[in-house]
Amino acid sequence: MRTFVHLLLLICAIVVAVGTFGPLVGTVDARNVQWDDLRNGFAQGQTLDQIHGHSVAFQNSLALGLVCVAAAILISALTGFRPIGGLGVLAGLVGLGVLAWRLDDRFDSQLRNDTAHLLGNGTWGLWLVGGGLVVALLCLLTPRERRAF
């Protein structure tokens, strides 16, 4: 890979790792979302603030998956092995997509009526993770260098 691609992938891995521990939607962090919440949906009667107050072990939270994604991007940046970076970016985009699907399924009217949950200053984690994944995807799609003979 080109040198600037390695550098950008390294920066993307750091950005995704930092964004993992920031708020994704409103006050909800990736540490507050369980794997069961992604698989089965959020419970009826819960609000975003109640999900934020939910204490989840790190190994059972979405944060573990996003940290693994950041590690895969980092390995790709350090070794130049594109497939592992591609799998990491794909897994990260799928994780954010499932989270968006479950949030839309349960909190559709609340998120549509109060856009501050999505576009306010409290969603910097979502913007860092999503932006880092998109830039990493673009970096992984750049063509390889031509070899001089």
C-alpha cells in the first residue's frame, strides 16, 4: 500500500477506537448497548436515558465489537494486509447499521421529533466511528502502487 494509505488507516483506527467510548445517540454509549439488544431489539417502555443508565459488562457490549474493528484496521495499517482491514470495516458498518435499525425500530418517533439526539454535540462518538469507517473504506479501496522493474 502507499505510505499515505498506511498513515490514514492508522489515524482511522485511532479515531474509531476513541469514538467507541463516546456517545452514539443522545447519551447512549456503545458500552450501554448489549449484544442481546442488537439481536432482539430494545425492550418496550425503555427510554434513551434508561439505556444510558444500563450497566453492561464490557465483553457483552457493542464497545467490544467496535474495539475489535479498530484493532483490525490497525493491523491492516501496520502490515498492509487489506483483507483484514476490509473485514473490520465491513463488521463496523454492519454493527452501526444494526444499531441504527434497532434504534429506528424502537425510538423512531422520539428520534424523528428530537433531532438533537442525532445531530447535537452529544453524538461525537457516532460521528467519529462512522467517519473513521468511511475514510478507512476509501483508503482500502485505493489502488496499489505499481512496482518498478
